[in-house]
Amino acid sequence: MKKIISTLFFIAMVFSVAFTQNLEVYFENELLEPGQEITIGGEATSSAIVIDAIDVKNITSTGMHVKCARTDIDIVPGTTNSFCWGLCYPPTTDTSAVSVMIDPDGIYDEFSGDYYPDGNEGESTIKYTFFNEENPSDNVSIIVKYSTLVSVPDPLNFKLSAAYPNPANSFVKFDYDFNETPANSKVVIYDLLGSTVKEIGINNTFGSLKINTSDFKEGIYFYSLVVNNEPAKTQKLIIRH
């Protein structure tokens, strides 16, 4: 009986060690769930769309050598991407050649993911995994969707980025660009019943809107760019606290 108990205890300890997660990832100072998906918007004509507000934290009491690996999940044809972790790597490199030493309870904030749309519209999905060099099973991943701006036919020839981060927690942002000062334009967020939850007017030709969502209930919402009281573009927004 003692032998069985000892064996079970050993198996439990091995299982616990194998699945220990000692790394955390933050986006704009907000803790992300492992494997959480976020969306970054930009223009198809941009030279690069960059996500660099990512912090990786070692939550143990000992230092850790951490590497980064990139996995292309769904890529728009004609686009390329790369990343920086300790060094900046070409698009052909999927795993960092060097590891970064993160001190006990320390944070490394020099990661960046670079996406080059080269004029191609659409959405590319890429996974970034940060892992302990000495124990690769000790890792944490995030999924980033790079979404290029979609032009909507209209006399104003406006552009509105995808919401980011999406899912959102305490806030959500939108980037917009008009050829001329917009009249009666706003971003409106609706719940599943079609009721308006929040709206904010657009008064400038280009810029970003930041909307507080900390008081939203978790779930699925929709947001629209409304021009002259007509919805011009509608997409889905997820709130997750």
C-alpha cells in the first residue's frame, strides 16, 4: 500500500512539474490569459504593423533564461513577419537563437512582433510562445491577429481599424482616418439585443479612440462606425475580464 501511495505521489509531482507555468504575459500592463488572442489594427499600406507593448514576467524566485518562438497560424499571402527577442530576427527565423535572462519576479519588455502587409488587406494570425530554455514545457503563449484597415466606399473615403485589444478587458481602442473632417460621425457599441451600450464622437480627421469597457459585462458586442446616422462598418467585439 505504501508503495502504491509513493508511486502515485511521484506521478503527481512529475505531472505538477511538467505543467508548471512560471511565466506571465502582459499587454499594455494588463495580464493576459495563456493563449489569449488579441487584435492589432493597421493600414495595408503601412511599412510595418508592430506590437511592442508586451511584457514577459518571471514569477519564480530564481532567474530564468527565456526564449521566444513564433508560429504562423494563418497568414495573408504576400505578407511577411518577424520578431525581436534579445536580437531582431529575419522572417525566416522561427525561434530566437539567444535567450534572455529574466530575474526573479522580473520583467522583460523588449519583445516586438513586426508584421509587413506590403499593401495586402486581410487578417494574419501568429502565435508567440515564451519558454524556459532549460524546460521548454514551462511556457506561455499569446495569439496576435494583425488586421489591416479596410477601405469602405464613401465620399469621405474613411478607414477604421479593427478593435484592439480584442478580447478587451478594461479598454478598447480604434484607429481611424478620414480624407476630410467628418460630420456626424461616431463609434457606437451595441449589445446582442441591439441596445446602445456606449458611443463616442469623432471630431478629428485621424487619430485613435480609447473607450473604457471596465463596466461592461463579459460577452459578445458589436461596434459600428456611424456616418451621418448610417452604420458604415460593423464588427464583433468580445469583452473578457
